[in-house]
Amino acid sequence: PGAEHELAAGGGLAFSLLPALLYGPDHPFGHPPTGAPATVASLTIDDVRTHHARIFGPQRSALVATGDVVLEEVIAMAQRSFSDWTAPNAVAPETIPPVAAPEGRVHVADFPGTPQTLILVGKPIFERGHPDEIPLTVANEAFGGSFSSRLNMNLREDKGYSYGAQSQVAFRRGVGAFVAYAAVQREHTGASLREIASEVRALRDSDFRVEEIDLAREGLVRSLTGEFQTSGAVAAAATGLFVYDLPLDYYVTLGPRLQAVKPTEASAAARQHLGSDTLTVLLVGDLEAIRGQLEDVGFGPIVPVEAPKPGG
């Protein structure tokens, strides 16, 4: 059901197709997190048991508890529940391999008759915990992470091609990703791609303005309080410390570290990691209606992508 639900909307479809294009179909991250419908449908209970025995074990697990609890009580409950847990067949986490640079292609999932085109433009970047993680987070906020960002001001406010354009940086174990995306009127698909390319080139060729970085830092710091409003959110953040081997004071120091990013540091991080001429492009839309707009956008040849069908 989860995999089929993703394919019900163009956005879910696009983000289910993107991992294989960014990382390669054989990479550990080269598939949608919920799996392909056909693969999920074929799984058996024996497959699940085998996977559980191979992946889950006390030597690579952490217990996170949040709420009105006392540490000593949690430890006692954990000992009662897990003291005899063994997993002799569990293996160590696999090393995440590097990803080759994008070849420069315009991948199109054809949806005839669709009045809009969903555009995704991305590239692999560095892993969680990299020294440039905080400067690049600030840079992305200024580029496409907020309403007042460059990308949204261009495609929505200036050109009127889209109701909203965004970008995000996702830092994971071994390798991360940068993705910019927007749903645009299909007659403006080519023009929108050219504007996105222009904004990415600007990251390479020029610096952020001081006021852009000031706004980005302030927005990111203000948003931190909203990320810890529930016990579940606190637990998720604590889990990330374990998964990504981050220091225990990571979130305590995150606000000051964001505030300390200089415009020159954000610009340098964006220039090095985002300002690329070679990006992976995925379009979900009416191929015949937009084909003529794609010939001179500068992202490479058109490659049709077959959209997976729910249940098959």
C-alpha cells in the first residue's frame, strides 16, 4: 500500500524515480524507501524473517526513550526486555559506496495530457557529518529553502511560472543529495529549466549577498524550536545521533553553529558542492507537449523513463 500510494500522484512518482537516477539502480540508496510495487508485492514472511535476522541485532541497535521517564527505570525495563537478545547472524552495516558524477541527461516520465510539468534537478553531495554540512545548509536555505529564496523569487514572484519552487539538501550516511523542484505550467517547462540552470550557475560564479545569508540563518534558527515540539520529534532527533554517529551535543550547538556561518563560507560551500553544470534532471509531464522546449536547455539529451505501474 505504501509503494502504491506514492505512485498515485506525480510528486510521489517523481521522488520514487529519482533515487535510481541520482545514485544508480544498484546503489544502496538507488531505490525508493518504500520499495517498488512489484518487489513489495512479491515479499514473503520468510523474506522478512531472513532480513530481520541479518540486519537487526543488539550490537548495532540503540534504545531511545522520551517523555516523562526516569533513566534508571528505562535501563531496568531495557534489561528485562532485551538482556537475552542475541543475533548471531547479524552483519555489520555495509559501507556506502561513492556515486559517479551525473552524466547530464533530461529524464522524462511521460504523462500525456498533464497540464503541468514537475521538475526535479539534483546531484549527489557529501555525507552527514561533513565539515561543510552547516554552511551548505545555510546556503541552500538562501537558494531554495524558504519563500524569499532565490529560486522561489525567480520562478514564482518574477516569472510566474510556478506556485512555488524549493530546494533541499539531504545528508545521509555515506552520500547525500541536493534536489531543487517545482511544478510549472507545461508551456514554461523549458524556460523554467533555463532559469534553474542560471540560478545554479550563479552559485558557482558569484557570492550570496550578506542580507540573503542573514535571512537564511535567522529562518533556520527560528525553525529549530518547531522540530522538538513532541516526544516523537525528540526521539527522531536522538535516533539520528546514533544512526549518523553525531556528537551528543549536536542539537545543543546547532543554533550557534548556524548563526556563526559567514556569507563567504556559505558561498564557498555552494560553489564547491552545488555550482555544477552537470546535474540530473527528471521531468514528470506530457513529453510530446514539452519535447520542443527541451532541445536547447543545456542539460543533455532526452531519456524517456518508464513510470512503474501500481501493483506491477
